[in-house]
Amino acid sequence: MPGSQLPDQSTGANYNSGVGDSFVYPVGTGSSDDYPHYIRFIARRTFNTTSSARGASNGEVVLYMPPDALKTTYSQSIGDTDLGSAIQIAEGSQSMKKMENNLKETGVLNTLGNAIGGGFNVALDTSLAAAASIGAAAVGDGARQAIEKSTGQILNPHKAVVYQGPGGFRTFSYTFIMVPKSADEAKVIFNIVKFFKLRMHPGTGAAGINDISSVTLTYPDEFEIKYHVNNKAVDGSDSSTPLFKIKNCFMDTFTADYTTSGLVSFMDDDHPLTTTISMSFKETQLLTKADIDEGY
């Protein structure tokens, strides 16, 4: 049902950044065959207020789908480590343990212990443990390298690949070029820019020590980003859809460029002939296998 879930395509001439403010560019996106592929950016509150709970909608913007929207990156942190020292220490520890067992089996430890005193065995155990901890690592780097050079052999570093966890949160970047076809559409573009700037910034919290400061800042809004292809939402329920879903994001950068092919050009009502916006978002949750199965 094209357009059935989209907001009214009004100009928003009296936009006051209130709840429910919604804007669509270009006009007809989602409700005609001209623009069947689009993205919805739904602002969501990240804190409770007297009028709206966390997660409540704070308005939305619907924009055509640009080419740079069709990509995502998944990453994992994979490191490597040298297990050589640990293995050498373990081998040294085994050698020391064998020596201790031989001394016990031959009765030498008991004889020395009786002759010197009861604390002898404890002291010897401590010394053996310390010796085992250094093992082959006691050889200095310079001496070890000299030995390796003269023999033509090196100690096996026993390298191993280790998994260190998710590589980080996914990021998404979009660039939209908006050229108004009318004065009303120019107002829509103006309000779209204002919408994103407002929703990405924090608010002020409790009153500060004077009239111009605040002790705290409130979190900016999160953005729910929803792809629509052929006027249908990409929700992961259709396994044949190759695109991906996106978890809620914070917007970390926003750029507005009002030049037209490097020139300064304006309409009669002072709105720029071209408005180019670039935005980058960062997901607020890490992904697991379960999320991939759900279409992320």
C-alpha cells in the first residue's frame, strides 16, 4: 500500500520542532511510482519527559534512497599473540617439577630437611616455583638472538589467532541533494535541515548556578532508520531481500552545503537553489548471530 504509512506531505511552514513534525522529499515519495525506494528517519526520544516516554516518536523525515545508502560493513576484532613465552615457562616448570620429584624419590630432601630444619622443604618449594616461572625466559634478548644467529634456528613463537570480540558499532553515511521545484518544496527542505540539526543535539537539564548555564544535558534523540524498496519495508521477514535492517542510531555528524555547482544561487524568496546534506549515524547495539538471522 504505497504511502499508507507515510506522514502527510505538507510544507511544514509553521514548523516549531514539536512532536509529530514530519516532512517528505521529494513530494510524492512513497505515494507514487516515481519514487518507490526511500528511507524513513524516525526520531525517538531517549529519555522520559512529562509528556512523552522513552522511545516515543519525535517526528520523522522521508527521503529518496541515494546510491550510498546501499552498503554496510560488518567487522570483528581478531588479534594474534605469541604463546612462545608461556610454553617455555610451562616446559621449564615441568623440568623443575621432575627435579623436585627425583630429589624426593632418592630421599635427599628428607635428609636435608631433617638436618637443616623443618622450614627447608618450604623454602625449596618456593625457590623451585620461582625458577620455573622464569624458565627459558631468563635468557636475555641479546644472548638469545646471538644463539639463534649462530645456530641458524629461532625459538618457535607459537603464534595463535585469538578472537577479541565485535569490531565495533556499525556506521552509516548518507548524502542527499535536494533541489526545490517550488517555493513550498523549498520550505520543506529548510525544515528537513532544521529537523536533523535539532534531533541530533542535546537539550538542557536542571537549571545551573546562573541563568545561562545548565548542570546537565539531556541525550539527543535516537534515529530509527527504515529502508523501503518498491514501497515495501525491509523488515527481514523476506529471506530473498538482500538489503539489511538497522538498529537505532545516534547521529554523530551532519553537514549542510548550500552552494550550487560551486556557485552561490538563491530563489526569489531567499531559499538556496540547492541544498546538499551529509549525515553519519552510529548504531547503539552490537550484532550477534541472532540479529543476522533477523535481517540486520
